[in-house]
Amino acid sequence: MGDPIGTLPLILKAILVALVSVGVAHADWRQFRGSGVDGQAPAGSVFPSSLDDSSIQWKVDLPGRGLSSPVIVGEKLFLTAGSGPSQARLHVFCFSTEDGSQIWERQFFATGRTMTHEKTSNAAPSPCTDGERVYALWSSNDLVCLDLDGNVQWIRGLMVDYPNASNSLGLATSPILVGDILVVQIEVDSQSIAVGIDKVTGTNLWKVEREKKANWSTPVPLGEHGGKQLVALQGSAGVTAVDAATGETVWTHGEGASTIPSGVYRDGVFYAVSNGITAIDVVNSAPGETPKVLWEASTMRPKTPSPILLDDRIVIVAGDVFTCASLEDGERLWKSRGEGGTITGSVIAAGNRLCAVSEREGIVQIIDPTGDEGKVTAKLKLGDLIQCTPAYADGAIYVRSDKMLWKIGG
Amino acid sequence: MKRILLILSAAALGLAGAKADLAGDIETILTIGGEGAGNEAASKAWQAIADATEEAAFFEVLQAVGKNNLADNWLLSAASVVAEKNAPDVEALKTFLLETSNAPLAREMVLDLLRSTDGEAATKLFAQLRNDPAEPVRRVAVQFYIDEATRSEEAGQKNVAAEQYREALQAARDADQIKTISAKLEEFGEKVDLPKQFGFLMRWKTIGPFDNLGRAGFDTVFPPEERVALDATHIGKDDAEIQWKEFETANPFGMVDFNKAYGMLKEVTAYAYTEFDSAEDQEVEIRLGCKNAWKVWVNGELVFGRDEYHRGMRIDQYRLKANFKKGLNTILIKCCQNEQKERWTVEWQFQMRVTDHTGTAILATNRGPTPETDKVADLKPNEA
């Protein structure tokens, strides 16, 4: 096919290059599963077409454990970790995406209980950023806000405020920014709550009681509807759409939902991990009424990773099996196996390709899901236990283990 | 000359002003409260402190640590920024570290700095630090001696190694280190009385089962919560008459397993009660491990409760502060088992020890010898 823009006039080429450059400069990855909390890389992004050891641009040792994903603003990458015999030392790192050099580190000390199952760790929730500040949360419910230069803006000890808001297996729900509000969902068997926090001052705007049942899923922004920024809080009882400004419930899908993978939202539809996958029509769901369900796909049951959307498809992962269904009606299109066994971290997407990482051997794999089956088109074995969801920026994939952080491609 | 004096005076006033500002900024941070109260002022104060470069500022900030646990992370992180710009003097670090009245977290941070600045100087302090009241500081020093013992063992010096392990055991407070050392000593043929070492409570009176249908038992006030009467007969689950039993555990980690007393039941509640004779009035830590829902009372006052089931258990999972008076103190624990049927939900048990804030076991003056076997028996009339 050759150069697709080769025939364009020079001035148009220059404009196109400038636009792409601007896009790349701002192609941040700001939350768990990306800036949209949907696993999608910015439009125009692509994964590396081939992977081998030379794809590793840099790797750095980490002094603490963690499952959290990196978040990226420009050329700064932020990551959390926990260290020490009880994971009580809390770390926030800022690395250069260019060469992996450490720009700064801040350490804090857990004020809440740090106990987790041995497979997870205190640094399980991913941080998030609004491009000016970084918000870092640990399982101990210590919540810290720093500016991009590492200056403390505010600190909360949420387990000091709410002494039974903990889970002895460990918490993993990531905080999510919805406009100017940081939504923190702490759903446990005992003191179960969700809190809306002023992102600038760190004070509560609202706090609501939640079902007393352990939950590790992450809130998902649903966009603006009826003049309100909605956010989906998913838990074992179902999905609640709340007004991010007040915490007031707008509607509830009370049919139960998964407590591990989170749902995904696009164009007015929330694909909830409920009875398999349930597509909820957010646009046409009236406040106070049962939301309108477009379709249910009860055989689409993701295990740990959250579902990911393609142009016209939805893909879920259970163990190492990928299942793809039509976005229109949930009808299954194909099922295929990934490489390297169970996949724990969520899958991310760029340019109609998927990127997943197997847990046991850390096989980073690029998958073409557009045909009659999922096809692994490139792979790279990192040889480490990987449980995080990858991050993506400027053509590069970022992956971390308990010991190391890698930049791959880009 | 007059001009020089004026400059010096101005400089002195400037320094005094800066010092006053620093004290004010520290005070601002110390006043923060729950749910983010005071965050905005603290944020400005943090930046002002972090902008300081004087070594004295570093130590002044650290001296404020330990007064408000919500403020500690503000202060420690600001101090670390000051230290990044102006590395504190090694001698000053040593002096601060060895002053045990300074807060444990501040001393932990200073030990880290000392080890990264002058590892040899830190190592020379380990003999002194292995009995340190600050757990994280003590742990580092104990680990040094465990490693020394391991090296002696690897060099074939078993007698030296055994003595080093014995010394390390005396100093160790963290469960993992105690377990490591006692396992080594057992390899050398030396039996360690782990329950006594940890301070686990081994002798209890228990009563159950009461109901916990629908997990309602956690909030239900059963008779032992109103008054412990060891000779009483109560109506328990399914209207059965139940009485207090004597329960002794021989488990090396003090596990009190209600399944041994009442069978593998579900949706039930039991209580365990003990009396702890304290040598003096003292603040203690009740350290609990439990994967069932529980409540703990000391001398009739509820200390804390938690209605979580089967999410995990470990030694010292919960650290509850309590005050013991000289003489007899009562400890009552309520332990609820839920309805779950999975294999990993069988446990209905707890382990409890009494320590000071460093994790050093506090032994009751009425503590008996460590039981050699488990015992569950009806109370004799004179015990009830």
C-alpha cells in the first residue's frame, strides 16, 4: 500500500504531522485502565508490531511490591509500591518515561492494616492523575495527593477515619477521578462505604454506605446524563449509578454483579459484569427507575480481568481463554486461548489490537481480535510474575512486577 | 561597624523568624483532624517546611512525629525533602536515633538515612539497637544478629551459632523472626517455649454455642456480654442448655479452636473468658488473630469489634490498646462463625497475646506452665 499520506500536498502533511505530534504529547494514561477507565489507548495509538528482547527500552528495579498499574503524564510515569516485612512502607515513584531514571520518590507509613493475601500486596490499587496531581491509594487505605513534582498536597488515613473499612485479604479497588471529584470505593464485609473527595482539598464531599460484602472492582465514569456526571459503583448486589457530585443514587441495576472485574462504558452504554455481561442503556435509563437492559450475555463471564471493547466487539478473559462477542447483541463470535496460562491483569486496546500479559511467566502478547478467532501476533516473555494491568503511552507498553518496571516498545 | 551590627541583627531576626515560622508550620500540621480537616492549611505548611534547608529543621520536624498519627506522614515526608537537599550529619543522625524518647517512625526513618549514608556507623549501633523499644528499629538489628548466626552455622561453628540464635531470640519481637530463630534452635535440639515467648493466653473458660443465624449473632447481646457468671446455665442455639467449660490450648501459637469444644458448627457464636493478673497498672496491647467476626472486652469495656468472616488470619492481625490495672483484669472475646460451607471456612478460632507497644510479651503473674496437651472439660464446681 505504501505511504498512505504520500499523495497529500506538503502543507496538509505538515498539518497532519503537527496534529499527531500534539496528540502524542498529550497521550497520557491517567487512571487504572487508562484515562477513560476503559483500557483504551488514545485514538491513533498502536502497539508494537513485533516483540523481542530488543523491544525492552529500559527496565528498573523496584524496592517494593505491588500490583498497581503505572499512570503517565507527558514524560513522567508514576507508580506505587509497598515494602517492609508487613508492607507498611509506602512508596510513590516518579520515573522518566524517556530512560527510566527516577525523578523523585516519596515514602509514607501505613496508618491502616496492611495485611493481605500473599498473592496480592498493599500496593494493589492503581494511582490516578488529573495531569496536575497524583492520587495514590494503598490497601491500608492511606490516600496521598502529590503534585507532579512530588510535593504533598494532602494526605488522608481512611482507616483512621473508618476503622473497620478494611479487608484481611487486601483491598484493590482503584480511586477514580470524575471531574473534580475523587471517587474512592471501599467495599468490605464490615464498614463498607464509598466516598467522594474534593480532589484539591482532600475533604469529603459525600460518603454513602455500601453493601457489606467484599468487593475489588473499580468505579467507572459514565459521562454526563441529565446534567449530572454519573459514576457506576459495582458490587455484589449489582450496579449503582450515582451522581459523582453528591453520591446520590440515580438508578440501580440490582441483579448482582461481579466483585472483581469492573465494567466498561462507551457511547451511552455500560457493559456491566453482571449475569455475565449486561449491556445497560445509560442514556435512556430514568432516575429512580430500573435501568434499561439492552442485552445480556450470560455465558460471557470474565474471571479477573475487566472486559475490553473493540469497534464492534467486546472481549472478556477467564483464565487464559479469550471470548469475543458482538457489541450489538452479545452474541458470541469466537473463543481462543492466549499464551502462557492465566491472565490476571486487565487487557488494554490500541488500534483494534489487544495487549494482555500472562501472570506466571509474564508473557506480553499482542492479539488481533478482528477475525474469526483471536490471534497472537507478537509476544515477549518477561519471565516474572505479572499481575498488573499494563499501561500505554506513545507507542510503549509499561508493565510492572513485584520487583521490576519495564518499558516495552515506543 | 554599626552597619555590620545591623546586618547581623537583621540576620538573627530572620533566623528567629524562620524558626518561629517552622514551629508554626509544624503546629499547623499537628492540628489536622479526621476526614481531611485542616488539609488546606497543612498543605501550605508542608510546602513551607519542605522549602527549608537547615539541618536543624530536619530534626525539629522529626521531633514532632508521634503526636498525631494523621500528621506523621505529613511531617516525615516534609523532613525527607529537607534531608534530600541537605544530608544530615552522621553524628547528629546517631544522636537522634539513640534517643529512645523520639518517635519510632522518626527513628526508623533516621536509621534508614544512617544506613544509606554510613552503613558501618549504623552496624556499630546494632548491639545497642537490638533491644530497642521501636519495633522497626529493633527488627533491623535483630536481623543483623540472625544473619551473623547463620554465617557462624555455615562456617561450621554450631556452638557459636546456637548462642547467637539464643541472644537473637531474646531480642526478637516480630513473629517471623521468632519463628525463624526457634526453628533453628530446635534443629540444635533446643526446645523454645513459644507460647511464653510470645505471651499467648493459653487458658480460657468458654461457652457456646449461641446462635448466629443470618450473621445476627454479632449484634445480639448474649448473657456473657452483660455479666460473666461462670456457674450460670444459659440457653444457647436450638434452646440447648449450655455452661462454661475449661479450655486449655497446647498450640504453640496459642490457637483457641472452638471446633474442638463444640464440634464443626455453622452459624454459631461462642465466648472465651480469662483473667489476667497484672503486676502493675499499665497500658497494654491486646494482639489478636481471628478470621471470624469478633468483639473484645477488657474489664467489661468493649475495645473493638469486627464483623468480617474468613478473609485471613495471622499473628498480631489486630492490635488493640487497653489499660490494665494492677491485679485481676478480665478479657472476654466473642467469636462468631458464619454460614459459609467452603473448605476454607471451617475455622472458628482465635489467638490472643498481651504485649507492650514494642511487642514484648507481658506475662500474667497468674500464668501457669505452658499446657502440654489440649484440654476441654466441664468446669469443676470450685472453678465456676
